[in-house]
Amino acid sequence: MSIKEKILDDLKSAMKSRDSERLLVLRSLKAKILEKEISERKGGESTLTDEQVTEVLIKAAKQRKESIEQFESGGRDDLADREKQELSIIELYLPEMMGEEDIREAVRQQISQMGATDMGDMGKVMGALMGKLKGKAEGSLINRIVKEELSK
């Protein structure tokens, strides 16, 4: 079962059980997926791969995380809590993310493989890593680790 099918099935279940919070998040995800399908449509079929659906989910999760930070800094804990609940629902459909140590090991391997020595090589290292770790790790975390490793 694809990620999209799982979301649609869970949407139906949320409707039947009248779980309004879950229903709101799943409808939002469905709309974002549909929007992506329409933008990707080229002459015919518009079904997205699981990787493309994962990109949509990662973007939605990132938006929630940014909102949480803003609400917490603004003293709106009630809104931050709501965003946290929505984020937890979105994370159910995301693949398991790599831990910091696993990312650090991948960064070290990539740096040694490319022979990168200083911050001037950061763009090449990041480009290669983002392709390999897409959907498995956040770009900001990869960026921070690459900077740390190249600064040594």
C-alpha cells in the first residue's frame, strides 16, 4: 500500500470515527498531495511516487516545526501545542529519520570519498549528501554536521 493510499484510508477511518483533529490534518495532506499531482501533471498520468509524497509530507512537517518555534517565541503555547499534535500525525506517515550519529558517519564517508578539505568544498559535499539522504534526514541538520566536519 502506497503512502497516499494509507493517508486516504486513514482519512476515511477518521471520518467514520469523527476524529475531527486527525481529519483536519489528513484533509490538509490530501490537498497538498493533490496540488503536487496537478503541478507534476505532464500530458497524462498524475500519480505520485512514494518519494514525491514523502517530499510533500516533509514540507508539511517542516512548516509545522517552524510554526511551533514562532508560537513558542510569541508566548502562544496553546497554538504551539496544536501544531505539535498536527506534526505528530504527519510524522506517522514519514519514513523513520536517521539519527545524528548515522548522519555524521555518512557525512564523514562522503567527505573522505570526495577528498573535501575545507568549507570551499561544502557545496559539492552537500549536493551529494542531499541526493543520498533525501527523505531520511533534515537538510538543516545535514548542513550543520557538514559545517562541523569541514571546520575540523
